[in-house]
Amino acid sequence: MFPQQTAIKLAGQDISYAELSQRVIALGEQLRAAGIIEGEPLACIAVNNLEMICLYWACIDIGVIFFPISPRFPLAQIQGLADTYRIRYFWSSEISALQNCRQLNLHFNSESCGLVQPIDFARPANVVLTSGSSGFPKAAVHCLANHIANAEGARSLIPLEQGDAWLLSLPLFHIGGLAILNRCALVGACVVMPDQTLSLSQQIDQDKLTHMSLVPAQLSKLLADTNSQLNSIKALLLGGGAVSLDLLAQLKQRNIVSYTSYGMTEMGSQITTGPALSDGSSGKLLPKRELKIEDGVIWVRGECLFMGYLTANCIESSVDPDGWFYTKDRGEWDENGNLHILGRIDNMFICGGENIQPEEIEAALKQHPEIDDAIVFAQPDPIFGNLPAAIIRGSITRNIGAKTAELEAFLADKIARFKRPRHYYPWPEDSEQTGLKVNRKTLVAHINQI
């Protein structure tokens, strides 16, 4: 529909939709020749790059499930994912080998004169990993129709058109990163890759960025740059936690239109969206989505809703008989029809836009021979929103101040760096446990009073 429009900007290089299409078709031909068959997953282990974007679209073309994995995961966890989901092939710019999994050597600059074949919009297109209550990632499966519905609903509030440029500031192994690709492709806008040689404000000016998805930590750094003009910005989509009053005041002073949103992996990204307000609301329900609140907990359904969770043998649906998905998020509507998120019914919290599941960190800590028990909780932080901290019980607490470096090294091959506690506290001697389970809230409240 728009072959001459710029699809991707990369370090001064402009790639048109026509050129991108021919690269993608050639890549699909290589994937088929390698033996990958329709419906099976292809693991892509990398940080954002042009190759991953091409692989995403090539997988959609030929019906392979694009399965991005964060290279920040320990190698043992990546291997575990490959084993669990029976992944036969992987491509990576970060690691060189996995057991029982063939690494692909692909030529990304090749172009094909072939024509793209008709696409089944309802077949599985990709997986995005999302933490379950156990801390082990679940693999949420979307089809292209889910993504299109999400993108169409999103642009009903945040206009996006040909010639606009959206910075790919979120990783493609998160739903927020994939959502940027889908929104831009739907209307012929440009995806701009971050340029590590420039500050964010410099890249805004150089590439005339019009749209950005930022967590508050990124926004704070941007606004602190005195050289930042932000003249080309049409809209900022903010996520990763509540936006501070100070940041909102700075945005208003610069006349920058900003939005906050409530979304999730299983719904393809945004569910509600609205102007960023000081009341912390997450806006109104977007088209092609439904949302209800029962007993204070949010349920969702609609055209954006994922197909289910991938298992070794099939895709398992996770909805009730009426098609509703239980989010485990607590919420309420205000008198203006805006949604307010009140928190998780489980213990997950967000650190700099990353989901933190305390039980995963606790399990890793309890592998230490001198730790008998551990409780991980969120400590407020002005930059990241929250940082993980841990209360630990065991002989290691005799000199806990000198053990921080040891614990950091101990956890290095077990959990990603952003999940490792920044502070450690000894278990309160006067704490009382009346049942089999630790009263988490009471224990954390005790530490906070010290």
C-alpha cells in the first residue's frame, strides 16, 4: 500500500517498505529451506536489531511462530525454555549454542523477487513470555488479527499516519516493542531504531521522532536534558508505573501531549488509554476490547485477546466459558469513566518497566546454603518506580552488610540482573509466624518501620 514510505530508520540508513518486503520474503525462503515448518516456534535471542524485525515479519509470512527471548536471561533459563517448548531452531546475536537446538546462519541482506503469499491472519504468529505466579514464564500466543485489532484501537485515540516516526525504545521480547512494529506497519509509519551514539534528545531532533513509548525513568532522563527541544513529538505513551507530578508538570509546561495506559501481554498491549493525569488514572476503554470488574478484579476479552498459552503440544486456552480472561489486577472506574489500577492480587511489582515476581527471586536466594528463608518486596525508587529488596533468614545475616557482593555473585547465573535485590535485611527476631505461610505484609511492614 505504501512501498516508497520509509519502514525503518537505522543509523542514518532508510529502508523502504518495498525493500523491507523483499528482504522478508528472501528470509522466509531461507527459513523454509532450513527445514522450519509452519506452526513451530523459532527462538530469537537478541536485543532489538534489524534482523529481529525482519525475522518477525518472515515468520508471519510463512506461518512460523516468532519466539523472542531476552538475552538477559541466564543461559540455563534459555535452555530450559528451549527444552520446555521443544524449540528445534534458534537465531541469536548473543549466544552461539543450545543443546538439541540448531542455530541458523541467515543472510539478512538478501532480497527476493518473489511475491508474498496470502496470509492466514488467525494462525499463531508469535509468542511473548510473561511471568506466571510461579515465576516461570508463560508463553502467550497471538495471531496477527489480535495485533491488528490492538493497533486499530490504539490509533483511535493516538493518531498515527504515514510519515510519522515511532522510536523502538522497548524490547521486541516485550509486547510493547512488538506493538510498535504492528502499529507502524498498519499505517505506513516508520520504526526508528535507537542510535547508541546519540542522546535521546539528539535522536529526536535528527530523526524527527513523532511518537515514543517511554517508562518514567526514560522520561525523567529526557526531560533533564537541557538541550532537549522535543519539537517534533506528537505523542508520548507512558508506562511502567505511575508518572510523578513533577514529570507531568514538566510535560504540561512544554505542551507535550502524553498518555498513560493499562495494558497486558495477553491483550496485545493497550486496553485502556487516556491523557496522563495527576490522579494516576489509566484512561478509557479502547475499541475492540471489553472490560468488566467483578469483586474488584478486572476481566477482559475482545478481538485483541491472545489465543492462549503455548505448551509442548498445543495452545491452551485460559478464558472462562464466556471468553473472559482473569487478569489478577484490581481496579475501579472513576466518575469520569477512567480506569484506576489498584494493584495486583498477587505479589508482582514493576521495576523500570520490568515485571518482578518475588517468588522467583526468593527461590534463587534459598539455594544459598546459609539462607533458610527469604521474602522479596518492592522498595519505592524515584527513578525505577520500585527496586527489589530482600528479607533473609539464616546464618548469613550475622554479617549481612559485608555479604552483598557475595549474594550478587551467587545470583548472577540464576536470575537476570534487574531482578537481584539492591538491599538485604535480616529477618526480624520478634516476627511471629502463625501458619505454614509467612505473613508477607506484616513482615514487610515491620521492616519499613525500622
